[in-house]
Amino acid sequence: MLKSMRALTVLAPLCGLISAQPTPRPSFLDRARIQHGDSVVTVTANAPLPLFQAIFAVRLEYGWQINFESAPCYSPFDVVDDTAPKWRAAHPNEKGVTRPAGGLFTGTFPEPKEASDPKAERLALSTLVEEYNATDNPGRYVLRVDSDGQFTVVGTEVKDESGALKQISPLLDTPLTLAKAPRSVYDTIKSILGALESATGSRVLFAATSSSLFRTTQTTTGGERVPARELLKQALANTNRTIQYDLSFDPDVPVYVLSLSPAMREENDGTGGRRLVPANASTREP
């Protein structure tokens, strides 16, 4: 009995020390991995937002123009603490930073015979979204196809404070009224985001890899009670470039971030390396 009590006395501080150690951060992939089989493509992602990482890799693999709107996750079932261990140790009772509670996701889809085949692209994307929705990763998504054939992956469900799935209204579904007037594409987008904030109370920051194209291209985009998404696409269409957008969400601020980038394709540079070329100028490798 005495020996048992001594053992417990030794183990108790040790257990407390173990429980006090910060949880190690997971090791994520820097980019999703794509493997080509005889007739099936396998995409392996491991990231806080694994569906986005998978879509990003597929974009570059085939030169596809795909828009992505993150599900605005906020509950402890969809986001986890990502505070630096050193800072957390010094501020144990303060709120740190969070990240989406994603992790590993592996999806498969039929190998497209032609990268330019919209039916093959639609099948690949819808399959990836369906397989993602069957996992426990944060957010549930749908694939939307515009009348012009453009694809957008949109977050439509999140987990609430009880862990139950909850339907949400995508931010860019919001109908807006924007006067038609000559503006640059850049100013038009800023006007759209300003109207969006007034209508919903949600702040949206605008980030573009290069704003010169948007500042020099003119447009008269506008209308009454037009979905923000449609206004945005109309403005971008005036550039005559294959521009895609990503709408992310930061629950800590909270704030949305709209990012724009040209659709690109990654291909062999002829020296054993890889290079990016505009999607509309690339050709599929044999």
C-alpha cells in the first residue's frame, strides 16, 4: 500500500507536467499532391482548408479557372486554437488565434481525356466536393455552374456552437444595387465590397496579386438587386482575362478577404523544372 502511494505521488506531478505541455502543431503539406493512375486521379491534401488546397492544385494541373468561396466557419467544432506555444505559455488565459480545423483529405476523380473538356472538369470538381462533404473537415460545399460555364465552389454549411450542421447564406449571394457609371474595375470592386458591407455588416478586404490591370481597365458594371457574385464576375469579365477569385474568412477579426489571380497552368519548363503559364496560353502535356 505504501509503495502504491509513493508511486502515485511520483506520477501525479508527471501527469500534470504532461497535460500542461502545449499541443504540438500538426504537420501540413505545403501543397496538395496529385497522382495519375490508369484512369483515375488522386488528390491528397493536408491543410487547415484541405478542399481549397485540393482545388488550388487541380487549377494548376489542368489550367482550370475555378472560383472558391470559403464556408465562414466560427464554432469550436470548425476552428481550433493555433496560437504559438511560447505566446500561449505566457498568456494562458487570453484569446489567441484560431485556424480552420481541417486536416487530411484524399479525393479521386476520373482522369480527363482533355483538359479543355468542361464536362470532365465539372465531373472532377463535383466528385471532389462530394467526397469532401463526406469527411469531418470544416464546412460543406456545393459546385455552382454559371450560364457562361464558369465554376465556383461555394461554402453553404458550417457547424454551429452545438456541433450541428447549419445552412448559411453565402455572402456573395447578397443582392446589391450599384449605379451604372464609368469606373475602373478596381473602383467597381471596391464599390461592390462597400455595398456588401452596408447590406450585411460583413467587412471584406480586397487583395490582388497585381492591381494595375484592374486600375487601367474601365467598366460600367451595375444594376438593381443583382447578386454581389454576378456584379463581381461582370466587372472581372471586362479585363478579357481568365481571372479567378478566392473569398476566405478569418473568424478572429472577423473579416472576409477577396483575392484575385489569373488562371494559370503549371507545366514542364524543358529543363526538369516547372513553370507557370497563363491558362489560356497553355497546352496539355502528353
